[in-house]
Amino acid sequence: MKKYFILALALILSFSLISMGSLNGIEHIPQSSESLTLSNSDFLMTYYRTVENSLNRNPKVGKLGTATIDGLKSGSFHYRGKLGFFKVTIEMTYDNYCDFDVVVTGKSVVECSLAANGKMTGEMYVAGPVSGNIVLDLDLTKGLETGGYYYVTQDGKPSEIFDYSFVIDHANREFEIEAEE
């Protein structure tokens, strides 16, 4: 059994390393006919790494207005933040967006008060050597995740629910992907 290692980095660190070219030596998920085994938790973190990287690639993201970011490999990410009557709505749409090894397609919406308290909901589809979808139902307080869940369904595996804190607790760890021969 071959083992491949992927480093799931906090976004600011990963963006800094990509900018400096320091991620060239990291092995990625193989793009071959091998059958991959990936836990639902590692599947979630693979998705998260791609999304977080997209959010850190343009200074307009996180502010009112719009931004479009092309994936490092393919696709695009469209960001739109708008002010309504005592609320802020942020729409984030991924169209076949790929920075690393998986392609993300879907939309998430943040609706919150001017104090940044509210909800983030959406559904993302992930394709590549591993595929499935992730449904977001997160609570936000002052712009930070403080509750809610990620509902993960990976093709060929039972669904699993992850508490919001799982991503926060695991954003800096390495995880392992096993390829069956």
C-alpha cells in the first residue's frame, strides 16, 4: 500500500508558502487510476484547504464589493459582499475551482448582522480522485464560526456530520491518504 501525505495548512501560512514557492515539494493526491481511500474527515480537510486558500488570494475578499479569483489549476471563485438593510450578505460561488488536487463547485451564502452575527449555509461538490459533497450549516458570532455543522457525503461511503470545531482544531495537521493497488 502506497502512502501519500498532504499538508493541510492554515490559510495564511499556506498562502505565504505558495507565494514563496515553498510548496513545490509537497506530494499531492495522485491523478491516476488508483483507488483512493480517504476518511470523511480528511475529505473535509482537503475541501477546506482549497476553499481557505481561495479566500486568501485577493484582498477584496472579506469586504463589501466583488472579486473573481482564478484557480491555480482551473476554474474560478466569485465573491460578492453587499450591504442590505441592517445586514450583510456574502455570496461565494465556486465554478470548477482547483488550486491543488480537487475541483470545487457550489455556492455558500453568509447572512449576518452588521455585528457579523448570523449563518453560513451552502452546498459544495468536490470532484477529483475523491468525490462527494459537503453541506454547510454554520453559526457565526463576530464573523467567526461558533456553532453548526459540516455534513460530509463522500461517494461510496456513509455520510458523516462534523461539528464546526473539527475544522478549527484540525486546520494545521498533516493527514494521510492511502492508495490501494
